[in-house]
Amino acid sequence: MPEPMVALLQLRAIDAPSIDFPDGKARSLVIPAPLIKLLKEAWRKQKKDRETAGESWEEWDLYFPNSLGKPMEPRDDWAAWKWLCKAAGVRDARLHDARHTAATLLLEQGVDIRVVQEILGHSTLAVTKRYTHVTSRLAKEGAERMARALWDEPDGDELDEDDLEDADDHDRGAQ
């Protein structure tokens, strides 16, 4: 079997898939249970595709092969991604942008950045930091946590008019 040019998702164990890279290294994937269910459905569909292809099927042990069992052509993968973005009503984006989105969503859910690093398979935290984006939600949450840490303020405490006037008076006096 020829060596593919890209990393391939292998079917060794549907509940604990791994990725083999061209350099021979492999790593396990930790994936959400609902995704495992979808992968099992895809596997069942693939069984039907195998039967339809008959002797033309080439076994590469892939989750997402083409109709004959071989790795997908990058162009086909790209076209499927573009269709998916349009069907979902989201802005046009590169497939790679989904990794940045996933990293940011994980941070917004409170997942530690070191865990995000592991999920994305980055060798260094510096790479993971380049993948994540600070959203206004994360910035607001950071400010609220700082307020709780420094002033033991409950969430949602906002400045009232008297506080604002006091701050203005303080600013004028400092000049």
C-alpha cells in the first residue's frame, strides 16, 4: 500500500481512534461521545460502500475514504468543507480555521490551555497560544474573576452613578 502524503485517521478501534503520520509516529485521539456515535454511523455507511464497490475496493483502513476505499483527494475534501460551511450558514473559511475555532471554543468552555494543546496535538504551548483567540466573553470573564479575587465582588456588580461621579472627582483632583 503506498504511503499517503497526509495524516490518516485509522480504524484500529472505533472508540479510541489514532492518527498515523507519514513519519511513522502515531497518537491517540480523545473525542466526544456524540462524535463517536457519528463515526460509527459513517463506518456503517462505509460497509455498504464496500459492498457496492466489490473488488474495486482498496482497503486503507480509513474512516473517510473515497468511494473505492482510497484516501480522499484534497480537492474533494475542500469542496465538501465549502459545502458544509454554506449549508450551516457560517462565513466562508478555510478548513484549517476550524482548528482555531475549536481551540477558542475549548478555552471559552473553561478547558485548560494545556489540555487544548494535547487535543490539538501541538508540541509546544506557544503553538497552541497562536491558535487561540481572546474573545470579548473571555476578556469579560477574566475581568470578573479579577474583581472577585481582588475585591471579593459577586458577579454582575456594576458601578452606579455615585461611583462614576466619585471616579470623575478623583480624576479631576489628580490633575
